[in-house]
Amino acid sequence: MNIHLTRSLIAIVFSLIALEGMEFSMFVDKADAIPAFARKYGFACNVCHVPGFPKLNDTGNLFRDQGYQLGTDEDLPTHDGITMGYWPVSFRTTVGYQAASVRADGSGASSGSFGFTCLDILSFGLLHRNLSFGLVLTPSLGSAGFGTGGSDGDLEAAYVRVNSLERFLGVKGPSYLANFKVGKFEIDTPFSEKRSPTLNSQFVMYHYQAGTPWSTVLSGLMTRAYGNSNDFQIGQNQPAAELAGITQTPGDGYFRYSLNAISNSNLNTSDNSNSVNQVGGGRGMNFYGHVTQSLGGYGIVTGHRIGVFGAYGTAPTLTNSSCPDCQAVAGNGQPFSRIGADMSLTYDGQWNLFGAFMHANDSKNLFASQSIANFRSAKWNGGFVELDWYPTQLPFFKMPGWMLIYRYDLIRNQQQADSSFSNSYNNVDSHTAMIRYYIHQSARTDLVLHMEYNWFKANAVGDGGGDQIGQALLIGFDFAY
């Protein structure tokens, strides 16, 4: 690559940062990458990632959809080509400097610090032919320095997946039209947040909750709010069972589906939804589905893809009187729904433009226990559009190993559950820009220079009714082993 261009790009990034005067601390979102697969098969991580971890390319997405197997004997953990020293475990974290600020009504909070993000310990692979597993552990770490707060030491994901159920019906040859997974895992969102290269900003639509200011979710500052018994977020890992499949279709495309039964035992169990009455999780089942069709490829590096998705379920609103401190026994579940569409377009193997739109409805009885005088249903719309550019061949020079991203997230409220709040309350606009340079990639380790900036505004959520405006910056080294 032209060295003068490299210096110019870096200079531009740091100039913009200086102009913005970045301060304050937020969380860094987690993302999954598993170099253990590269070690197992002996190829570099960019065989499955574009241009490197964590975003999957077409090959990587198909590998994942097939249960982390290529369909050869090398898949098996007992294969002679896999040495006894092989261990299907990877580690990932990011070290560097984070600064951010959140302000409203003439006041706010800010800080900046060197430090590291929470640690991800990841293990995915095969137990046997067509028997896959996944584990993600985030140890409890209270000294990250990024102001993210200590991790709760949770086993973030744990599941077993039985692949190619068709073989029990006598179907011959490789086929992945029916696969069953059970445990706790990321559901098939329109675009995986765990695989997103952005680390310092969430997909707002995946985590937004009516009545809870977006800036409060990020910063913990005092704001105007009202309670909501429903804290369902499609971006969270869910305790669920999934029936999913993929099959190739005419035009070199793929049809995919994912149908999930999700326990609502994890809803309304902690004070993360601004709810007045946390009731300890329910006993019911919620449902989520996502269906996509692509043409000319998978739709990430080659081809294009469209999809529809939706969720329907209930959230508990009353504690079980005989056991008020028990988990997953609450009742009087009240309904909510989410429905949306997504699209992904590609060009020249370098550009990926994708986005999604979702309409959400929380029924009025979810707010009956929240000390709201005139409660009604909450309705809101959310969406995002993102452009990823991984330049491989330009007219006058080459830029291998670079990735540039811009994403715009928005929330538009249609009706507030508390009629004393205006319908524009807590409308969100968020802009994220990111540059990654892949310094090193191999069959064992990866190292990336990561620079990311986020600016957002949450409308009229301040104590004085003003907008809250936040900014966040992360500059560091993202690495996996």
C-alpha cells in the first residue's frame, strides 16, 4: 500500500478525534472469533473471514451453517492429522485507549483510560460427525480500565447442535436442511452482532427498550424514564431450542431458515430495563424466526440477500406469591411482538451494504405494574444501515488488510406507553465509523489495529427535558489466539 496514503488516513482519523474532544467511558461490545479452526485445518483466518476476524465471509458463513464442518474426515476430533497438542480453545481481548462523554442540560460525565476489554474464552467444534458444540466464557474481570464495569463471569453461550437430521430419514449425501440446537446462544439476528467488527457501539435496534433512555443503558446517568416489564432484546444470547437449515437454490443462491423456541425465564430478572417491578423470570415460551434467500452467493462477499424476521412472546409481570425469590416461576405474562425485514447487497467483492428495519409492539398490560397513571401499548420502529469496505484492488494502488465501516442506527417511537411523554421522546440517532488494519494473520494468531468512533443523540431524555448527546472513542489492538 502507498505509505503516504496510510499516513494520511491515520492523520485524518486522529484529527477528527481531536476536533471532537472525546471523553467518558462506555462498554465495549463482545464479538466471537475462533482461531482454533485455523489451527485445526492449517489455514489462515482470512479463509473464513473478510478481510480478517471476526466478520465471516461467504465461506465462513457456510462453514458455520454446516455445524463447523467441511464434510471430510479432517472434521473429526479423532482424525490422525490432528495432533494431540491441538486444543479447540481461543482467547480474545482488545487493549488500548477508550474515551467518551455523555451530556445533557448543560451537565454530564466524561473520562478516558488505558485498559482492556473483557476477555472472551471461546470453544467451538465437533464432538463427533454432525454433533457440534459451542462454549463462550466471559470471566469476571473488574479491572478492565475502560469503565465497562466488571463482567459477571457468565457462561455466555453453551449449546449442542445435531446436524443433518435428514440422514435419519435415509437422505444420502451432504445436506443441512434440518439441524437442531439447544442451550444458550445468539439467535439468528439479521446480521450477527457477535461477528461485527465494531467493538465500541451496539446495534441500537437489537437492544432498545421502550421507556429506557438509550443513554442510560450506556452510561447509568439519571434521566427521565418510565418502567417497562419487558426487557427482551434480540441482541442478547437466549436460552432456546432452534430448528434451522440451509440449502442451495437455483441461481447459486441459498435458502436459510431459523425457528426458535425461547424460554422467557431470563426476562425481567434484573434491573436492566428500568422496571419498577422485577419479578424473576417467567415459565413460558417465546418464539423467534428468520428466513432469508440469497442470489449469486451467500450475500456477504458475493451475491445479494433478502430476509424477514420476527418474534412473539410474553414477559412476566407478577411475582409468584408462594416463592417471590425464586427464578423462572413468575406469571401473568403479557404479550409483545417484533417484526422486520433485512437486505444485504455486495459489489466487486469489496463492498457490502446491508441493513434491517423492525417494528416493535409492547402490549399495554406490560406497563400496568409500572406506576403509570394512563398506561397504553408502546410502539416503536428501529433500523440500521451499514457499509463495509474491504479494499483489495484499487485503480492505482492496493490496500490489502484494511477494513472501513460506517453504520447509522435509528429509533423512532410511534407511541409511548406513558401518555405524558411525547412520541418523539427517546428517539435515537447513532453514527459509527471504524477503521481496522490487519497487522498479522496466521493459522494461530491474529493482531489488528482498531480505531472506532461513535456519536449518538437520545431525544429529550435529560432530567431537564434536553437531548442527551454521547460520544465514544476506542483506539487499540484487537487480538485473538
